[in-house]
Amino acid sequence: MSGARAVAVLALAFMAAVPSRSAEPPVCDRIVAVGDLHGGYEAFDRILHETRIVDEFNRWADPRACLIQLGDVVDRGGKPRKILDLLMTLEQQAPGRVQMLLGNHEIMDLVGDLRYKEKEEFEEFAVDETGEEREKGYLEFLKSEDPSGVGEADRKAFDERFPPGWFAFRREFHPKGWYGAWLLGRPTMALVGGTLFVHGGVTEALARVGIDALNRSVIAEVRDYLRLRDQLTEYRWLRPLMSFSEGFDAVRTRLREMAASGEPPRSADEAETVAGFLQITDGKAFRPDGPFWNRELATLDDTQLAATLPKALYTLGASRVVAAHNPEVDGRIRSRLDGLVYLIDTGAGPAYHGTVSALELQWHGRVRGIYPGWSAVLSDPPMSDADTERFLMEGRIVESKEIGTGGTRPRRVVLDVGGRTLPAAFKTALLFQTRLTNLERSGLTLHFSESYRHEQAAYLLDRWLGIGMVPPTVVRTIEGETGALIDWVADAIDEKERRDRGLVPPDPRVLVRQRDAMHVFDALIHNTDRNLGNQLVTIHDWKLHLIDHSRCFGLELDLPEEFLLGPAGLTRPLLAKIEALREKPLLELLHGVASRAQVKAILARRSRILAKIADDRKKYGDAAIFDEGAPPLDR
């Protein structure tokens, strides 16, 4: 081993031994997850190019992507060393964006359980194996393996059991070796962008341990096993060339013999070492229900899985889980429980004759299965407000058409990002907005303005108040025109159509409560243009959506009649938010979309709203105002 590589090995060993300081995780615009490879270097190379993660020279090519490989790179033949080398190189080229998780076969290689090794895997290391270490191994074989006494036959048996490269492989996968040190720095579980990644599975018991604690525990168990094995070898309970299973058999056999003969352990330390060695397989790294060997995500029926998995994911702060370990017989990525689970082992290794695949999780929610030469959309789940805003700002316009007439000049546009589309309304109205105008007519003061910016102001204030009824809105310039781009409310009907059709939710209080909040909100933003046409309802969840706010945010202080009629209705959290409104944070929130005069008018109306609510509470009582038994708004 060269001096430079020796230093690198020591550095890897040190980094694996000392927990790294937590760093700010990278922002992943898309996550590419790859399952079991089992030596399939050519397959891995192909899917990296198919996903455009690397360029033609296998260099990292996407500065906003993240790559997660879910373990089981090694065993069952092929060229696992080339895969590991490539992953290590990509990790250096894209720090923080490349992760390889441990699989059960990496754990096996680390502890010397080589039952699934093929000779070709050792051949990758033959060039690194010295004659000295091979001869030393042969002499140990002669001492420990009850040889035939015929030199040529012994050598043949030795070469058969320990093919060329075997000893170099074991050296490199030792905790102080090049690959062993690196693997001991790999996690068992990773939570990236709300998605949990694990090789095998997750249970409620594992979730209670926590990701960081579990990752540390697994590495500690591997190190404990190797330490205990070394101690038992010194105590002559084990021999250096014994396999993983032979070691446990030898210890159990020796214990039975000692019990039969009444022979006591030679020391308390020896007895403690034996006990610890036999208990090690009860650890999380080796148990059938641990994170590496568990197959429940693939084998439990939907009812059983739905009864336990959501609790485990909630405990870990995850919204879904991606796992491998269990080859899918049709070579396709499988989704379960409406995208709660994605199973991505499609038999990429040469021993399985399956296909290589990658799961792509895009920032805007689209989930794709990617295969050589083709891909398939697996899910387009709803986007968060933040992701919808980003989609509205960055989406490519693929369709645009007028949807009405009048001063607001609305258009319906369709945006595209990565193959996912999003419809939106685009409004460019900017009337009487050079300044707010006061006109005195017969003692009546008229303040009038209409602006696309008010659409975003309504959205921002709605979200700050926690109401959640105004669709996500941004200000964007499209083809030279600047306007409000508003998320289109899909599958909705307006309030007039709902009433005409006689559609009523199972619990009428759902809409009543939302309309109460609407009246408070309209009073705050001085919306005098609320009508049945700009109240939209999605029947599948009975949610009320509020649109058309370009004429709001006038300077008048009078409250709308709809709010003044009868007792006010709202939730205590909404009341607390209204009470907390202050000029400086409100100016910061509405910067660029509302003036200081408009903010002052909001606060003045706020005072009148609070005064009415206080009067109503005295007159009607809190039960009439807060309706705390009603269903929640956010269903």
C-alpha cells in the first residue's frame, strides 16, 4: 500500500470512528434512489446516465440533484469493487449529495460472513494480495483445517476455499481497510426531504430508537463483534480463518463440552466475552426484524402494513419510505398504500436477471420510475405551498388562453416542470395604481384601486393568519407582461353552482365555519366584491377557496355588511393571529404588494374587527362566537 493511500485509510478510519459535525443538508431538487446492485456495475453505470446524474465521463453532472444508493452493492458476483469506487468518487465530487446506505450484505462483508461471495469478487482484489499474506494464510490453514497431509491436495483445498484475492479482500474490508473504513461511515437510515430511505424495513420499535441513534448503534455492533471475535481468537476459542457461522458453532460446541465436563471459564473476562459474542446477533444489525433483513414492507398485506407503518413514519418525521432488499419479480418499482411505500429492488445484479431502475423524487412531488430507455410516472401528489410557489415562478409556459373579458384580463396558462404540469390563472390588471385617489363627492370619500399585486397580498396575509383558503399566488413577468400567477383550483365549482345543484356536505358546519372565517378575512382586507362566483368549493373535501382579490386593500375603514350582520364567527387561533398584527411585521410580509397606507388601513380595520368581536362575546357568549365543536378547517 502506498504512503498516500495509507494516510487516506487512516483518515477514513478516523472519520468513521468520530461522529461528524452536523452540516446543513443540501437542497435536493430531485432525489435519485437506486436499489440493490449486487455487483452489477454495467447496470449501475447505465442508470446513472439514464438519470443524467453523471456525464459521459462519469463525472457528477447535476448540481441540484442527490443520489441515494440503498445498499447491497456487494455479493452474488459481478464487479462490486468498481461500484464502490465510483460511489466514493461521486461522493467526493458532490459532497453531501451522494449517500450509500448499508445493506445486509455490506454488514456481512464487514463481519466476514462471506457465504454469498463469488470467486470473481475476490479476483478484483487479487492484484493487491501479497505473496506473504497468502503464505501466512496457507500456514494457518494447515494448522487449523485438519489437512490431508498431502501438500498438493492441501494447496488445492486451500485455493478452493480461499481463492486469489481473498486475503486482500478481508484486509480492505477490515475497519482499518480502504472499503471497511468507508463503509463504517455509511448510515443505516437516512431522512432526506421528508422521505425515509432504508435497505430493508422500519418498525415502530426501530422508529422509537431514532435515526441517528440507530445509525450509531449498528456501527457499534459491527465493531463489537469484531472486537469480541479477536478476543476469543486470543483465548483460542476461535481460529483466524473460521467463517462467521463456524465461529458461533465453535463457541456453542465449546460451551457444551465445558458444561459436560464441569470445566469453568478461565476468567471472568473470558466468560463475559463469550456471553457478549453469543448475544451480538440479537443486535439491530443482525436481527431478522432489524433494518437490514426485515421484508415486511414488501410482504405484509395492505391492512397489516397500514396499521403500523404510519405510526413509525410519524415518529421519524417522514411522509413515506423507500426500501429495497426484496427483489420485485416483474423488474418494476412497486408503490404501496398510495405512495406511502416505494420498493425499488428490481434485480439489477447479474445473478438475478432482472433490470436496473431508479426512483426519481422531484421537488414538485412527481415520482418517476426510470429504466433503461424509458420511464413511468408513479405519482403526482399534492404540492406544498412553497413548492407550488416555486412551480409558478419557474414553470415553463406551455399553454395560454384568455378565459374572460374585463379590466383584469385573466388568462389560463399551463406550466411545465420536468414533465409535470400545473394550470394557473394570470391576471395583469393595474388600474388607478399610480397612486391611491381620494375623490370627494357629496361628502363621500372614495378610495379605489385595482391591482394584480393585491392577489399576492391576499395570499400572503391568508397564510400568515393560518386560514388557508386563498390559492398560492406569485408575481411574475410572462412574455413582457407582469401580473399575478395564481394556482388554479382544480375540480372546483363556484358557490352559485353548488347551491343550484343542492350539494350539501355531510356536516354543514364545515362550510359554515369556513364562511365565518371568510367574512373576517374580507373585513380585514376590505373586500367589497365577494360574490358567489369567487367562492369556489371542491366537493371531494368540502374546502372553500377564495379568489379574485385585485380590488381589495382599499383605504376605507368601514367593515363589510356581511361581517356586521349577526355575531362574528371565528376560531381562537385566528383571533390570536389578528390580535398579534403589528405594523412593522405586516410591512415586511406585504413588501412590494401593499403600501404603508394600505397596511395602516388594515390595522385600523383590525381594531374595529376586534371591537365588534369583543361586543359580540359580551352579547352572545363565547360559544356562539367560537363554535369550538365544529370540524377543523384543514381537513
